[in-house]
Amino acid sequence: MGTSMEGQKMTGRSSGSGHVEPDEAPEGFREQPRYAPTVERVYANDRIEVAWEPAFCIHVAECLRGLPAVFDNQRRPWIAIDNGSPDEIGEVIGRCPTGALHFHRRDGGSQEPVPEETTVQARPNGPLFVRGKIRIFGQDRKLVREDTRVALCRCGASQNKPFCDGSHRRVGFRTTRGPA
């Protein structure tokens, strides 16, 4: 039951700069090749498959706090799926507000749920977190993304619009008074 990294679509890796705290992603992290829009990494064993799409990750760090034995941004590979149960991994992935992490159970366990209602949560000084059955279309009316969790840009500075890319930190976007 060894871990494999199936579907890895990128070649080099960058060394991490330590654990990233929520809302404190390192400046310039988006320029790293692993955050290219076409990169997806899949980590799998015989019980569960975890997909990570770095282009949608804004370092909210729910995964790091929720299950540090599995998700550790100082380790390469940073996801060690054999270090947690499929139930634990699925529960923590469900906390990811951006949809950067998803899972598929291979052991017959419960798959990722689709929320019954759609909700939008405006984050202080940050994006809109949307949960539900989400379909986003571009101006050309083509489907851009279909997901159950997304973070949408509110600051206008994202290079991955309509999705948040963490630029609100760089530009000092404010929805509240005082420190971020």
C-alpha cells in the first residue's frame, strides 16, 4: 500500500520556505512553475486519491492545520496520504475553501459531498468563498470551472480571474479598518 504520485504533470520542484501561515503566503509564490494553471498533482494509494491544483491554492492552510501528518509544506512530496485514514483526509479536504484539493475514494468509502445549498462568505480583506454546485462561465459563455468550492477575487488584482490568487495581500486590499 505504498504511496504513488500518479498524474504528476510538472517536472521541477521548488524548495519551501517553511510552513506558510494563513494569509501569509510568500511574496511571489505565484511565479513558481508549480502554480501554472495547467499543473495538477495526484497522490494515490489503494484507498484514496488526492488531487491538488496549485493554481487555485491561496494558502488558507486548512489542510496544514487539520492534518499535519498528511499535509506538510516542508516535505516533498507535501502530501503523504499513507499518514492518515481516508475519512480523515476527506474531512480535511472538505475544509479547503478554494477547491484546490479534491479526493476520490478507491475503497468504496463516501465520496466528496456536494453541498445542498450554495453559500457565499465574504472574507475580511480577502476573497469570496463560494460553496455549492458552482458553474462559472466566461464572457464567451464557455464553462470556465465546475466545482463545489471556489475562492473568487474581490480585489481586482488577481492574475487568475475570476479566481483569487492571493493578490489581495500584495495590494493591501481592505474591506475592514485597521490591520489585516
